[in-house]
Amino acid sequence: MEKQAPIAVIAGGGDLPGIVVRSAMEQGRDVVTIAIKGEADASLSVFEPIELGWGQFGKLYATLRARGVRDVVFIGAVQKRPDFTSIWVDFGTLWRLPRIISALFSGDDHLLVKLAGLFEREGLNVVGAHDVAPGLVASPGHVAGPKPDAKALIAMKLAIEAVDAVGRLDIGQGAVAVGKRVVAVEGAEGTDAMLERVAGLRANGRVRSRGASGVLVKCSKPQQDLRLDMPTIGPQTIHKAAEAQLKGVCVEAGRVLVAHRDEVERLCNELGVFLYGCSRGEDFETGDQ
Amino acid sequence: MEKQAPIAVIAGGGDLPGIVVRSAMEQGRDVVTIAIKGEADASLSVFEPIELGWGQFGKLYATLRARGVRDVVFIGAVQKRPDFTSIWVDFGTLWRLPRIISALFSGDDHLLVKLAGLFEREGLNVVGAHDVAPGLVASPGHVAGPKPDAKALIAMKLAIEAVDAVGRLDIGQGAVAVGKRVVAVEGAEGTDAMLERVAGLRANGRVRSRGASGVLVKCSKPQQDLRLDMPTIGPQTIHKAAEAQLKGVCVEAGRVLVAHRDEVERLCNELGVFLYGCSRGEDFETGDQ
């Protein structure tokens, strides 16, 4: 059997890149790890990554070519837009600069989609983290923690509806419902910040604390390119959901990554927060309406 | 000409109740001001309000009857749900308690709608603040500050679309778009907290600070009972919009209250933040799409 070409994992922030690298290695793939300077986590150093800054597209492409890489995975958070006014660019970047600038600065969103386009122009194939690490994807149905009760299913249904509406408008991927009311919708702040907000709303009495079931729902946007930007939860999500006094976390099965799955499930059981994999349009038979 | 019956203004928090009381008086109405204990602002004291707690429905109804009140306005923020476990209830409240409890605690939202129902059962007529203070309602078109440019109109259009979607789901009334991206959607936290969030997103680099126009949009929900709960902006909104580096504030004309209108317009001009009154489905001719 011919050995597969090595895969490049281009790593932004957080610990997900490390999980993906390890998972790909476990599948028997050779992995070239590229750490984006100023974004990638220090924990990635065990994989001896090649560290490259935003100005080093030229060196990056040359490296990938030299190593025989055909498939590229982008994974991890990219918090900041590259600031080309304050960095040196290498020669390979320089001659591609008009294209790079037009890709990264023309509009104001979809940085990753444009970045992927740049890589495809170089003959590289952009694949999803779930392609090289299929075990990371959320499973359908009840996964861990207590079983969701009827009240939780009602909240879940409302939050799914909200996520669906804001997802279609390309705004966000998450929402929290408590009882029969959606109390928070995720925008650019991200899921953790939204959960902290809900904890604050509990504390200041704007969302009542007792009697009503609260659920976080996180789904992909319908038009989302899952190769580039798959919604993710991890142990932190379960901790913050518990701090916001939520009963559970519901993710779209097959379209959300669960990082540190064992730890997530252990926390769900320990903190009494359920994890549920839903699908769009799933009928929960809540007995409501 | 027969004198109109006095109107009761039942005042929650903030300075809007005082503005409504003054405005109703300027229209020649006799006003009975009722301050909700623990909610109403100290500044209301100039109107010598009758202070009543959540346990005093009996006394409240008796007072309104004795004063010949027929119309009641609810105005101001009610931050906390009444906690009947820790207050004494008067006799009139006591015999109405089953009804009050069922109204206030059956579901978990629409406290005001249920409260209004309780008043209507007593033969009182619940009217809107805009009925007694029509000058408080937002005007259509460009009102103050710089004229919105094409970029601002694009952001405005996107944020209106977002507010429309979350409004239909009864989630919230506000959204902020920066450039071609909706970055924040209002849930239970309220507009000020959402604007603070956007200022934070600017500061931490998740929403870029230069080059893109940002706009706050605030509209009523389509199904909203404007007598009970009309969205409101005031000087604080303009200050916080400026702190979030927004170019303007857009409110639904006729369906949003502008408190301290003169001060709001002065601030718009001083801080360079436009105020615009839109209508749903308005065509902005942004030249986009």
C-alpha cells in the first residue's frame, strides 16, 4: 500500500490544533505542523512545528512543496487580522501580495474562505479537521450527563430556532434559551463570552435562576464551509454552561467538533449538564404546541 | 370642556417615567404617579408619587379608584420579578393572589402583558406612554448628527434584517452591524450591555476598528404591545454608541421612544453619531447587491 502524502495542519490558537495533529498521526498520516506566529498555542511545541508569520506565505508554500504536502487543514482560532503595515514580508509573499491583500482585505468577513482560496490557487487541497480526525465530530442523540427532560427540550427547540435564524443571516452559531425564552444570541463575541453573559444575567436577576431549564445550542450555519471553520465545544464550554446554570448543551450532530471528548463527557456527568447531538428540524415531541 | 379623568403613571426604573409624567402634565392631564418600590428612580420624588410594593395590588387598585383614574400607563424598567416569598401582601392582594400568581408566574416571559391583563380585569384601561406623550416617539428619516453614508446604509440594512429575525422570534430588539457583518444581537442583556460588548470587541481586535461603518439598529418586535413595552433610546445610548465607535443609531420611526430628545440630538451632533428613523422594509438604495 502506497503511503499517503503528508498533511499540513496550519494551526491558529487554542488546543484544538494539537488534538487534530495527534488524531491525524494516530490515523497513520505524516503531519507537517505549521504554527501561525502570535496565534498558535505554546502546547503545540511537542510537535516541533514550523513557525510562520502572516508575512511568510512564500516560505510557507515552499515548505509545503518541499515536504510533498497536498492536503492542508486550517484549525484553531485566528483572533486578529494580519497587520501588514508592521511586518516584513518574504519574497514569495511579496510577489503574491496584490492577490493576498485583495483576498484578505477586500471585504471584512470570511477571512478563512479567502485564505483557503489562496491555498487552492497554489495547487493545495484544503480539507476539514473532521476529515483527518473524524472521531472529533459530535454524535447524534443523548451523549452524556442527565437525560434532557421535557422542559429542557422546549428550551432546546427555541434555541435551535434562534440559531437557525441567525445562522442563515451569517451572524452566529449559538444561542441560549432559559425556559420559554431565548436570552442570548451569539454574535462576534463567541460562545464562551455569551455563556459568561448568561451567568451575569442570572446573577443580576434579569434571567431568573430557579425552575426554568436552560440550554445552550450550537450549530453550524447552513452555508458554512465545514472545512474551514467548524463550530467547536470543549470542556470549557461545559464548565461555563454549568456556571450559567444551564441544564444542558446541544450541538448539531456531525457538524460540530467536540474537543477533549472524554473530558467533556466526564464533566457532563460530574456537573449534571447533558450533552445532546441534535439535527436541524428534529422533532423533539416536547408536548408543547 | 369637560376635564379628562386623571391618568395613572406606574413607574419602574430609569428617568423615562419622569419624562412621561411631565409630558402628560404638559398636555393638561392630571397625573397620579405610582412608584414601584425598589424599581422607581429617586428623581421621581418631585412628583410626590405614591410608593407601592409588589405586595400592594389591593392598595393600588383602591387608590386608583378613589382618584377616579381610568387610564393607566406602565413605564420604566422592571428589572426583577416580584419575589412574593419575602414580602407582605395587603388584603386586596391576598384575595387576588391566585390570579396574580398565575399571571406573574405561569410562564416566564411577558410579565408586563400579564400585568396589564390584571389591570384590565379591574376595569382599568392600559394605554401607551406614546399616547400620553406623543412627542417622545422617534421621527422618520435623518434626525441628527452627520448624514449616513452608503457604507452606513449597508450596515443599517443588515442590522435591520437581524433585528427583524430576532424580533419575530421574540428574542430582542437590537443589533449592531459593522461593515457587512452583524457583530452583536441583543438578548436579555439590553441595548447598553450589547453596546459595551461591541466596544469590548473593538478593543480586543475581534471587530476591526477602522474603515468599517458601524450602526446600532433598534426596532419594536412586530408583535410587540407598544402600550406596555416600547423600545427606548436616550443620551446613554448615543454615548455608548460613540464608545463602540459606531457611526450611527437607527430606530424604528413611530415605534421607539427617544427620551431626552434635545439632549440626544445635541449629543449626536457633538459626537458625530447620526440618528435615523427607519421603517421596516425601507429601501435604502445602498448600491449594494
